[in-house]
Amino acid sequence: MKRSFGKLAPLTLALRAGPSPRTRGEGAAKQRVRGALAAFLAFLATTAFADTVIRDATILTVSHGKIEHGSILIRGTKIAAVGPNDQVQVPAGATVIDAVGKFVMPGIVDTHSHTGVEGSVNEISLPNTGMVRIRDVLTNEDVDAYRELAGGTTCALVLHGSANPIGGQSQIVKWKWGHPVSEWPVADAPRTIKFALGENPKSSNFRPPPGTPLQYPQTRMGVEEVIRQAFTDAKDYAAKWADYDARKKRGEDPIPPRRDILMETMNDILAGKIDVHSHCYRADEIMMLLRLSDEQGFKIRELQHVLEGYKVAKEIAAHGVGGGTFIDWWGFKMEAYDAIPYNVALMDRAGVLTSVNSDSDELARRLNLDAAKAMKYGGLSEEEALKLCTLNGAKQLRLDHRIGSIDVGKDADVVIWNGHPFSTYSRVDTTFVDGEVVFDRQKDLQTRAAMAKEKADLLKKEADEEKKNKPAKKATDEEKSDE
Amino acid sequence: MKLRRFLIGIALFALYAPLLADAPGVYAIAGGTVHPVSGPAIENGVVIVRDGLIEAVGANVAVPADATVVDAKGKHVYPGLIDAQTSLGFPSATPPRRGRGAPATRPQSAATELPQTSPEFLAMHEVKLTDDDMDAKRATGVTTILTAPSFGIFNGQSVVLDLGGGTMEQRIVRGVAAQQISFNPRAAWTYPDSLMGVISYIRQSLLDGQHYAAAHAIYDKNPAGNQRPGESPSAVALGAVLRRDVPVVFIADSELMMRRAMAIAREFNLKTILSGARQAYRMPNDLKDVPVLVSVKWATAPAAKEDREEQPLRVIRDRVLSPTSPAALQKSGATYALVSGPGKTGDFIPGIRKAIDNGLSADDALRAVTLSPARILGVDRQLGSLDKGKIANVVVTDKPIFEKDAKVQRVYVDGREMKLPTEEDRARGRGTAAAGPLDGSWGLIVKASTGDVNINARFHVEDGKVIGTFSGDRGSGDIRNGTFDGTTLEFTIGVKATAEQEDWVFHGTLSGTTISGTVSTTLGTLPFSGSKSR
């Protein structure tokens, strides 16, 4: 129902404005028809605009503390009101969700996802593949997106892989399950790109087949050089266009330079139009990238993984760079040996904008628990820990004006839990994205039987048809040998 | 002596006359139910064929005195079917790189032109149709095909051919039908090796096509003081596409791939045809503005019941619903045709039948393999219906063509009657009775120092020349420089050895259904043996 909102809005607005001058003098019958139509549309509109009130829950706003016995009014795609029960009015016709004993928190933001990508997440062939775009290959048929909603995750940065120093352009999405994939990207979100440092881009974990040439770079020095070269080339490219524009202005008719979508990407990074999210582990390579960004004049928005971030947290903070990390994954490869679970708390305390993220379709379903662990490892407060999987990620994605906390005017991406989200016993009951229920546990349980029946029916239909067609098929189509 | 030679001559002529079919005759195909497609069926109708064209069609048409009368009483007469998407006459895998080994170093930037697959590739120059290919196709009532390779990204410029006699040049109906693009990533470590890379590659190539045109326009106007822009056959070919002179056929099966193709088409304002389209049932109303070639190579269920039950609902649902795509497109008013699809030839007629079982009327199905594809390919003024003046591609069947046990009994292509494979030929799975001892599939084993190398080869002998394809442990591709004199066989294949691409030259002797001999390789001479499959 909510989906019809967009289509109806202009109509209802027009009707609300009252009869236009053009309608004056029209026949009474026509007027009556119009009136009836208007009434009908108005009725539709009220259903489309239908408000939802989540009543009497413990609300973890993340931005302004915990509200016991609180209510949230969702109107359209936005949060219209939040506060103690007596301060939030229930409008007539609103759907009221009785959430006594339940907890509501903002949708979890995962700043490192590879969910919802068709085909390889790596364009592995070249050291710099900044021309490729995740948004070209998003798929709304990846069931992991739905499973992540069932774990309270509503928004993600879908990244290119880490096989090369400069990977592809990444995409910020909301898991709008059931919607066309064209509606998944967050429309006004910044463009992003993946960089990668360390073992992966120097091919330690991605070897070309034996007997074929190795891929440049093979060392951390080489990784640095690939990135430096890319920006150097980009500046040359921009200079060529500047020269072309200047000649054109002088009235000449020069041949334009060749448009190069990779070089355009690199220049968009330099212009601040594309945010860099860089995969990294070790302190030395982190420092390298920070210095390189100063040297070349580009901005790093977020360091990804950043497992040795605690060693250089002050420097990271001084650069205004965020860190998205794992809470307790360590030792899984050489460059993760110095990882410690206190990384999150240490970076956070040093002033680094820190989040926990998943890099995994599975972990993405329980980032709430990874955030909770930061209370144990380093003693963050509950609200500080909650921020790790919500508001801080939203800030790293530069979307905190829209998501990451329960505040009036923000997108209605909220999750109702049957207990505190930091308890391993808690489950998600309902997940809203843009005001629409995209996961509901009761509904899910109910549809399972229907889906099992549909499957059985389809298989039976198929088997029956095969039986019907088989004998004749053998007799007539002997020339076919497909099977 | 002279008389005997003369008699033998006559006997031979009588034997081979139907094969030669040198001159188009005058035929009156009379008495059958004529389905012109452009109009309603005509009971007891007559189709007059003269000089390769249709002279007349109707119920009360006088049979010319010079016509050979073909009695079609109780039979059905159709325009030859058009299969508007095939890869007939091309190997199914990427052919080996010719003469060059793998590069010693990896490229550091994206090359704009890829080997083996390029927009300038002309299918009409490279297609190698065997008699088997054409016989098998004609036996299903298909007289016209579109073909292009299925490998690579820019598959090249497809050709529309009549499956008639004569030379390849004589068969061509439209030399450049469309530019064909497939979303095929290349092998890992070669740009582009991911789907997103393929899309970027296509976009950059089209931008290069735009740049080429712009640069040349400026340079031609004023060469003095400007750098010479250089030549690019690929950009020239894409120029025709960007000017909308040549349509693009995007091979795209799923809803998402079709939408991705349409996004590229919008970005570059291309004249677009979608091909594959097996998920068209999910978006029939979004396909009203773009012609669609629906591949009837429907997905097949796993044989074992347990395997089926293990599949997710969405896979099963898609498999069951995709054959409803043609009916859904018919209902939405889209322009569509039914085709085999690129790659291996599948069950064309059974595939169409499945679409009919899933809600398409037989009349609509017929139009979707005659007049509709002719229109989509821009050849409807000469093909697609039984109308005066059109090319005389005519098919006669014993029953309505899509009925389960219907048989194609006569086929005319360009006004010539074509010999149909006999039941015996079909039973042997081959097209013509002329198949020699080498024709067919062979399993070859090369004894290398590192162990046996298995290669499957398919040979076809024509005038002492061996053509065919191979695949196996060391890659796949075409048989080259093949000769066969009845006992001695020689041919070359390009194989993937350790790091390099190299040629292996086979010399063998045939005895019955086995071959043995030697292979010349860069590592020396190796023994090989082989036996005929099946």
C-alpha cells in the first residue's frame, strides 16, 4: 500500500488545492463525477498515507538516549514523531503496533557489504579498475538481503572486492526487498570507490594461474605506486581537457581528447565527488595512504578493516578519516596477526569515527552483537556501542542527516526487537525501510507454508507435463540429442 | 563403350539431381491448406513459385503450363520459418589466438580492442555452415537464419542467410543484420573478467566510437594543426550502431540483464533488440518499445526428483513460468519473435510447442517465427509470408506444423527444392547420406611426457578438406589446414600448452573407426591414437 504513495501524491495535492479556475462553468454532472473521483482518490490517499505508530516500546534512539514507554509515529517514509507515549499522538486511522516489552532501534548500517552483486565482486584483471561500477550489477534476487533485514540491517555500502589497489565504484543501498533494483540505491548518497592495500592487491590471495604472468603490483611499494600513478595520470587527463576547453574558447576547432571513464572516475575522486573507502590492515600501509592522500589531494572517507588502526588512531583521527572494523576477527591471515578486539574502543576513544561492519552476508545479520562486544572489549557505553552499527556508519556514508538514529525527519528505517538488541536471545520482529515493512517475522512464518505449497504444486505440474509429453517426444524428435 | 558411359552419366545425374538443384524451377504447390501468415489460411490453395520468387498465392490461381505440380492435398503450406538467433556455423567456444602466444607481461590498462571478438567482425565472411547444419535446420522447417558467434562480448555483425544451395554469398539475405553484444566476462585475469567489467567495457567502446566519429569529422574539416586521429575498425563498426544505421542485439536472458542492456541502449541512444528474454514474463509491459527475440531453449529440470526438490522455489518458479513469456508478450502487444538462441542449437520446434502449451496460440507462434522476425530484422519486404514477389521459401508439412508428430515433407529455399534428410539419416544423427568414414566425433589421446592429453574432435570432410572443431584438455577451437585423402589425415589445432599458445600438427592414418599417428609439437613429436565416438 505504501508503494502507491509516490504515484498518488501529485494527484492528491492537486485535489487538495480545490477546484481550479478551469473547472468553473463545467456541467454539474461533470462536477459530480469529479467530486466522486476526488472522494475516491482522497480515500486511497488516506490509506496510502496511513500512519503507523509503534506504541509503548523501549526506544533506543542512539542520538538522544533511551526512551522507556515510548512511541514512534511513522508517516509516509519518514519518522514524524518520537517520544514518551503521552507526547506522541495517535492520528485517526493509524495502524498501531503494540510494542510493550519490545525494543526499537534504528536500522543497522553495514559499511562493508558484498551482498546483492551479480557476478564477481572483483574485476581482477587490472591494477586499477575504477571504471567498473557495482551499481551496474546490483541484483534484488540475492536472498541474503532479506536475511539481513531479518537481522535488522537496512542500509549497506556494497563494495567492490579488494583484488586490486583501485577497485570499482561501490554503491550505497537500502535493502528494499520486493522493490525493483533501481530503487535500491540511496538516491542522494555520495558516490564511493574501493581502494585496497596490503596482501590482496599484491596478489597474495589472488594468484593468476601457473604459467601466466604475475599481476603488478607484487609488493606494498607497488600498491602505493599504482595509486600515485593513477592520480598523476588523472591530472594529465584533466590538463588535456583544460587545454581543449581553452582552445575551444579561443575559437579554434580542436579534436577533443578521448573520454576515458577510468580517468573521469579518478578526477571525480580528486574533486571530492567520490568518497574513498580503502581496505587496509597494517599501520604502515595506513600511514602510507594518509600521506599519499595529502600528497595527491584526495580525501579518504573510511578505512575498511583497519585492524591495526589502534596503533595509529591519533593520525587517523587527525585526518578526519573514519574506521570500519571487525570487533573480534583476528589472525585469519598474516596481516591480521596484530589485530585486537580493543581496536574499536581504542580508535573510538582516540576520536576516530568508528563502526563495526561485516564484509560477510552472514555477519551482516548480527552486527548488533558485534557492536555489543565493544562494551566488553574496551568498556564503551551502551549508546556508544549502538552507534558503532548505526549512526557512526551513517556518518561514514555521509547519510546521517537521513539515517542512523531515531529522530524526527529521518527516514523511517526502524527495527522492532523482541528484547534488547544486545542480547543473543533477541530476535527481530519487524523491520521498516522508508516507512514500509520489509520484514515481519509473523508474516514470514505464515508465508512459509504457502511457499512450500507453491513449490510442491509447481513440481507436480512439471512432472505431469513431462509424463504427458514423453512417449510422443521419443517418437518424433529422434534427431534431437540434447540430453 | 560410349553408350555405357552415357548411361552411367544419366544414372549419376538422376542420383544427384536433387542435390544439385542448380536452377530454380517453376512449381505449383497445389491443393493444400496454405498459411500465408500475412492473411487468413486458404483451403485448397495454390502457391506458384518461379525463378526463386513467389509468383502467386491464392485459392483460384491458374497453374502455369510450365510448372511442376506438387500435390499438397491434405497438407499444410507455410512460408519458410526464420530462426532469428543462432550461432550456426561458428564454434561454440573462443577460437585460439592465431599465431601469437600469451603476452609476456600483463597489460596495465584496459585495451579498447579485444582479440577474437570485435565489432568489426563480419559473420558473413567467417560463417562455416556444414551440410549437416543446414539439413538439420531445414528438417524443422527453418529456411532462414540469423547467425553470429556466441563467444566474446562484441560478437560481431550478424548475417541473415537463406539455407539454400550455392555459395555462401548467394545465401546472404542481409549481410549486416545487427551488431551483437553478449555480456560474457572473459577468463579471469583478462579485462573484463566480471559482469561489471563487461558493462564498463561496452560503455567505453561506445564512447570510443563516438570519439572516433567526432575526431574524424573535425580532422576532415581541418587537418592542418590537428593530430591525425588514426584508424579503428572497431570504432567504425560502432559508428554505424551509434548512428542507428545498424541495430544492436543484446543477448540478455534475465529481467536484470535485459534492464542493464536497456540502460546502455538509453545512454547511447541505440536501436535495440533484446535476445534471450526468457524472463520476459516478468516485465511484458516494459518490453513494448523494444523488439524481443525470445529463446525457446527453456531451462530443463534436473533428472532426479530429489535434486528438483532441493532447488529453491524461485528457481523452480522461473523454470515453470519462463515458457509463458511469449504469451505474455503477445498479450502486452510487444514485438517479439521466437528463436533458438545463441550457442548450441536446441530443440526449436519442441521449444515453440512448449510456448504454445503455455498459452500462446499456434497462429501467434507461427507469426513469431515468420513475419515477426522478418520485421524485426528488416527483411519483411522479401521474407516472412507467402506473398507475391517475396522470396520463395516454402515449407510443406503433413499436419499443422506445430502439432506433435507433424513432419516437414518438402522445403523450398530461394525457389529450389532442397533434399530433406531421410529417416535413416536422422536415425544416425547425421544430415546427409554422403557422410564419409571420417565425418563425426572422435576421441583423440595424445601421449605426452606428462600424461595423456584428451581431445574431442569433430571432423567433416568436404572435397578432401577437413573442417571441424575440437575441445578438451588443451582448450578448444577450429580444426585448421585439414586434409584427408581417404586414409591419410592431416590437421592443425591451436592448443594451450604451459604458458604459450602453440600449434599441434597431426599426421594420422585411418583404419576403420580408429586413427593413429603422430603430433608435431614444440616439445617434439608425440604419438596419438583415436577412435570414433558412438
